[in-house]
Amino acid sequence: MLKRLKTKYDCDLIIISDSNSIFIEEWLKYHGLSDSFTKVFTNPARFESNGLLTIQPYHHQTECRLSSANLCKGKVLEHFLIEQDLRYNLTYEHVIYVGDGNNDICPVTKLRPRDIACPREGFSMDKTLTKNPLKLKVRSEIIRWKTGFDLLDKLERHIEKNKPTNPQETSSKGEEQRKNSTTTEVH
């Protein structure tokens, strides 16, 4: 699924995870996805000389009540989008956020109406979004999924349905680049 989004639709893929860098690097290597991601945001980890794994917090935050103290995924997503714009003059037409935990709620509240939140059906993110969509002020479209194949099918149908038919719709002003971005979490 991830390789297809990257190659067929030219999506920039990033990971924002409360896991750790060792686990994610190994997972990406094992699945042949190391080169598929633009950026990985997670808690830094390393093995000590005695073989113990040491994990540090990604950052320390106290502003967001929807996130843990060591990682606000919403803040990370916002900073990534701003950096892409300022550093590379790159804005994203759509952000697709895929997650399943309650720590994925904050970034979903940052999405725009043209973006897509993809909660995994039956998991805590889905349950929270179902119970509190107005309270959370979710503006994005929501596409629920059960399996990776299910998600890919739903995203491809959505992308194809919303593909511009007029070539001028895909052009951008000046030198600004526009792309799709997909954010996911590794489990």
C-alpha cells in the first residue's frame, strides 16, 4: 500500500510515531520501505554498551492535552508542513492522516476540510472520533478502514474520483509545488 501511494500517486510519506527509532528503522528495513519515507518523527533510541535499549522523548510538551508529554503529533505535523513550505516552497493539496490510537486525535484536529483522516475501524481513534466529532472540531473528511488493502482501495477510489479533469487545475502559481502527503504510524 505505502509503495503504491508513493510511486503511483507521488505522495510524500512521513511517520509520526510514539514508538522509537530503532523499532521503526528495523520495521522499515524488514518491509523494504526504508527509501519510501520523506521523514520519520519518533522517540530517538540507541543501544547502550551493555545491550539495553535507551529511549529518549522526541520533545517535551505541556500545551496539548490530547497528546503525551513526549510527543504531540499535531505539533509535529504542523511543523513539518510549515517547514516544507518555507524551506522547499512545497504545499500539499491534501494531507491524508492514518492512525488508530487516541494520540492520533490531535493531528486530526489540525487537518483542513480538503484533507482526509483515516481511523482504523474499532480502534480508539475511531471510537473517539465517532463519539465527539463536533466537540473535537474535526473538519476533514473521514475514511474508516479495517485492513491495509481496504484502506488502499478506499483511498484510490477517492483519489481517482477527485482527480482534476482540467490540466490547468494541476498547475500551480509561480514555482510553488503541490503534492499529496500521507502520514502514518508504524505498528
